[in-house]
Amino acid sequence: MNGRLSTELWRLVLPVLWFGMVAAIGFIEAPLKFQAPGITIPLGLGIGRLVFAALNAVEGLLLVALILVSLWPRAARLARARLAWLAGLAALFVVKIALVRPPLNARTDLVLAGADPGQSPWHYVYIACDLLTLALLVVLAMQAARSIRRLANGGS
């Protein structure tokens, strides 16, 4: 397998893996844990904080890996569109971690301390960030798949 094809395969695998993790944790595990018998709101929030901190750490690693494989010298010329989508994904990740997570963590702290802070719009902002992340990952995976198909057909 040539180096360019190998690089493109990584550019496909990383977004697909990331997509699966966000979809499974953010849209399946997170809401279902509160339906489990014996799970209280504080307990569910404590578990959620641990799970999402781990997810965000892995997302950060996947982002770094995706950037490295996308800018790898054998990746040849990186189209401006690819670079723009990748930059958008990176910016969105920073927004989610630096601007959205802190108020969610503060709210969790209040609930764990016994307070009732009421509804929070930050949960919806986080969900919107995850939906946008999923969309960007689909675009990046599709671009890599097109490159793989082109390379497999003898193109450059």
C-alpha cells in the first residue's frame, strides 16, 4: 500500500471512530443512564461528568491525530476545503471545551452540593456542538473516502 493511500485511510478511520464515540456516548448513554433503576440526578450527573471528561480527552487526541495525518508530508496537497473543515472542527472543539463545559461543570457542582439551579441552556448548546461535530466529521470522512476511491482507481 502506498503512503498516500495509507494516509487517506487514516483520514477516514479517525473521523468515523470519533463520530461513533460521540454518537454512542452523547446521544445514547447520556440520556439512558437517567432511566436506570436507582440512578439519582446527582449520581447520574457525577457519572456523566466522568464519562464526558474522558470522551473530551479522547476527542482531543483524535483531533490532534487527525490534524497530524492531514498535514503529514505524504498527504500531498491538502485542499483548502479540507483545511477549512478541519479548522472548523478544531475551533468547535475548543468552543465546546473552553466555553460550554465550564458552565455545565459549575451547574453540576451546584446540584452535587444539594442546590436546584433549574434548567440550563448550556445542555442544549453542548448538544448543538456535538451535532455540528458529527456533521463536520461526516464531511471529513466523505472527503477521505473520495480520495481513497480516486487513489484506488489510479488517480493522484
